[in-house]
Amino acid sequence: MINFRIWGIFLTGDNHHIILDHLDIEGGETSIRFTYGESSESAPLEGPVKNVLLEDSLIHGSQYSAVDCTPGPCNYFTIRRVEVLNTGLDGEAFFGSDGIEFARGHHIIVEDCIVHDNGGDGIDLGSRDREGHVEGVVVRRNRVFRNHLNGVKIWAGGRIENNFIWGQGNSAIWAGTFHSGIEIINNTVAYNMWDERYSTRNWVVVVGFPEALAKPEVNLTMVNNIFAFNATPLEGGPTSMFLGAGVHLVKEGNNLYYSREEEEIIIDIGDGVSFSRQDIVSGSWSSYSGQGNGNLIIDPLFISGWPEVDLRLQGSSPAIDAGFAPLAPEVDGGLKPRDEFPDIGAHEY
């Protein structure tokens, strides 16, 4: 589908139980649009959309967000094995040109997709779900890379699992802007903010930032992730993990930190409490947080780094067999089964 001016496919007005598959959509303002309203904050003019499957498709070259549910809600959606690229690249990159953007909705699954080289965020879910605590949002086994802004954003609750996230121009993961429960499990997050043509120095992972709310209350589980080599070539500013003052650590451990030696974790920019690699290995972080079992502060030994990024593990990687088994997914980011001693990160060696 090409040479359309506004929306390639448009579903609204209580459409439900729709299957969209094997599509190739290029151009227009938005490739696929679900719901519409007078503004992004309004109710949909013709009702919500629900029970939709979008799979095995190529979406590329739109002016604004490629797959867009604004104002929503879009409920019970699954997007799988979809490649989304090159949206919002005509002119300056801007915040309205995400790969996949759902302003409101619950039970949204984005899995096994490739989302890359978009002018805005890669995957952006829940930006208007201000009441928070949204159920059923899952972002898993995706490859999200070289988007000009954030990689994966889940504003109001959800699970980020088994993703390879690299080369973003801004924070790789942004979560918990509203009151919510957030799970970040077995992701590999590396080499973000490396392209100096569009990168901004920022925290690589941000949870519970005081933006829309002064102190979002977030229950965070963060286990078995690799956070390495983020923003290394850029000068000045943060590159570490930011946890807001309202973040409660349900469990944090068996993570590998290797982005900023002097400041790998910071708790609330107002307090300025930060923890270096030495603090993590010496037990200072564990004493402060009551967490941190199994954390590592060592080069994860990827197959290759920037710019030919390959985030699979070498055979000598310290991340192998170093994960926390009870919370590890049964398969890795490529659907390979994990064994009883799971690896840290999205790749099971």
C-alpha cells in the first residue's frame, strides 16, 4: 500500500476482532491509525477499538507515528513479527514520530518485532493513561535500535522482557511516569546514545521520574538485565540508571552494570544519592536498598560493539549462567529455551 496521503488503514467506531497480516505499508501521515478524537487527551469520537491482531507486516516511511492509537483506548491488541522503520525522518526528528504509539489501552502485547531508525520513540505505550496501573502491557523479544528518541516507554505499568535495545538517541527505557507496577526482566540494553548525529546524553534507564507526577509510586522488579556501554563517547550529563523517590524495589538483582564507573545507579535527582560500580560490588548498594544480590560490574563480552552491534554473548561472557532462575522467562529473545541456569540478558548462550 503506497501513495496514500493521510492514513493507510483506519479502524475506529467500536471495530473489534480484526486481523491485519502480511501488509506492506509505506508513506502517508500514519500507516495504521486506531481511533481518533478532537485531541490526544479527548475520548474517541466513534468509540474504542479492541481485539486486534497485527502480524507479519512491514510498516515504513510515514511522516508521523507509523502504528498509532491516539487518543485510544485500544484494548486487547497483539502486534507481533512486525518491522517498523523510517517514520518521522523527513525534516527534524520530533516527538510525534514514534514507531508504535498507543496513548491509551490495556492488554497490549508487542512481541518479536523489529523497530528501528524512527525519528521519535521506538515503542511508546500508555502516555495518556494518567490514572496508572494499566494491566496486560507486555513488550517482549523485540529488537529496538537506532530510534532518535527513547527505545521502549511504558508510562503506566507493564513488563519489558527479553528485548535487545541499542543505539537510541535518548534513554533506552523510560517507565513508570504514572503510578504503576513495572517489570524489567532479561533485557540487553547497550550502546545507547552513541550516534552523535542525534544523541542526547541522558540516563539510560529511567523509572519513576517526577514529570507528570511529583512522585510516581512504582513497584519495580528489575532482574537479569545487562546495562552496558551506554553513552560512552558523549561528553557530560548522566548515563546511569535513574530511580525516582517513589520507586519501591520489589526485587533488584542479577543485573550487569557497565556503563558509567562512577555512577551506575542514582536515586532521585533531588537527593543526589548515587552508587558507583565499587559501591555495587562492595555492598553499599545492597545496604542502602536491601537488594542487589548477584549483580555484576564487568564487561559482558558481546560478539561485537559499535557500530556493528551484535549483543549475543561470547562463550567466555560472565553473564552466562549468572541469572536468577525463578524470574527468568522460559525462552530467550530469539525463542531459544533457557536452561536451569539462565544467562543474564536477552541472549541465552
